[in-house]
Amino acid sequence: MVHIDIFLVPANNARSYHTLITSGMNALPANTADGEEEWRYTELLMYLPSTWDVSPAALEEPQNYWPLAWLRKLGRFPHENKTWFGLGDTIPNGEPPKPIGDQTQLSNFVLLPFLHRYGFNDFLDKLDTAHFSDVLNLERENMCG
């Protein structure tokens, strides 16, 4: 199976949020549907508020670490389940969806187009074989259907 690392790009004066980026999903191609081969290689991004404590000590605590844990879980999901991720895909935490932790009502993830390319051009150009998708957390009430 694939090994998923998480890169942390800290908030700065140009970006008022931390960025988490998976690395490793694109080590193996995902099992895409016919005509969707461009999505065989994907990596994920998640954004955290600049106030989120990303220090090593804080990330030892589940209430701070869950975004990284979920990115790793999502990064392995297509490979473990012989499937693929496309834009607009939603991933619930169970059926029915349950909150992902005691400290939040977030219970679902949706994959969106990568919108915040600013400051990442050099990094992303080196990974031109991968698609990047933003991961947005949703509460159960915000899911359609």
C-alpha cells in the first residue's frame, strides 16, 4: 500500500492559514473509471486557520492532530478500496455520518478544485503528473441528499 506523508506549509503574511498537503497518493495510480484516467494521480490539500496550533507538542493531542490523521486516511482510501477520487466526491465518516471527533460536528469531506495556488507554483510544477484537490470539511446538515 502507499505511504502518505503530510507536508505543513505554515501560515504567513501572504496566507493567513496553514496548508496541509499529502505526498504519496500518486506513488501508485488509482483505479479510475474509463475516460477519467487524468485522475489516476491525485494529492490532497487541507487548510487550517492560522490560530491552529501546529507545534509538535500540540500535534500529540487528538484535538489538534485529527486533520493530519484524516488526510492520511483519505490518502490511502482510493488505494485500499480500488477506487479513485474526483472533484465533488464526498466522503462521510460512517453511515449515517458521525462527527470526526469530540471537539467538532464536522462529519463529511468534499473534494473541490485546487483554488489557492498562490505561493505553490514552483512546488506544484514539479508534480505536474498529479491533480490536486482541496478537502473541505462539512457538518452532516450541510450535505445534500
